[in-house]
Amino acid sequence: MSEFAIRAFRDSDYPFVRSSFLEWLHETEHFRRMAYAPFKAVMVPQLDMILGSWECLVCHPEGNEDEIAGWVLFSQAEQAIGFVYTKKDPWRKMGVARRLLEATGIPIDRQVRALFWSKRARLLARIKGIRIEPVSFVEGLRIFSGA
């Protein structure tokens, strides 16, 4: 198993975080029928707003801070996970998501509020012993905007 380290989000991470988030979200049951251009036009400003107000941590292989193995978007104040992502090859099934979730300081041994999720992600979390409490899109926007 590879050794990983966690670091704060850097501006240079933005292109990867944005593309991985949009790619995943567009393929979920919530958005897959929507044409990509209007989807992107709506979601990029939302992601920018979130990145401006929430914390983002990046997991990387020890000694290589530029290789992103995964990232998590979260709010300590809201005790909520916005999104957690692990790069498929070669980092999935190596504990990256769990390390990221643990690094947020949000307890994962109880129900975790999640703003962006899919049925598959919810099932994987349940297998790992993490219970996701889905937050609706509208409630998620309220939380992200701080209202």
C-alpha cells in the first residue's frame, strides 16, 4: 500500500478539481440527461462559490505533492462533506477517500451529511461503514451560500 499525505488545496489544483467534479456529477442520475454545455454553465459558478467558502484538502502520494490521488470538499462549520473524489487509476481501493474523510475532522462513525452524492457512492460508503445523509440540491445551495 502506498503512503499518502494530505495537504491544503492550491490554485494549481483547480483545473483537476473542476474537471473531476464536473465529469463525475454530469454522469450521476441527477444530471446525465442534461446537455453538457448548459450543465457546465450552471455548475462551474456553483463550484467556484463552494471553493471560495468551503475547505478543500488534497491527498497525494508521499513525496509527490503534484500527483493528486484524491480530494475532499467540506465544511467543518456545517459538519458536512460536499464531495469526495479518488482518482480511479491507480489510487482507488487504497484508502484515499477514508484518509481524506478522516482529515476533515468530521466524525464518520455516525451519519455524515453529504451534498453531492450518487447511489453508487452511497452504496460504497455503506459497505465501508459510513452512513450518508443526503442533502437536497436546494438545501446544499443554501448551505454553500451561508444563508
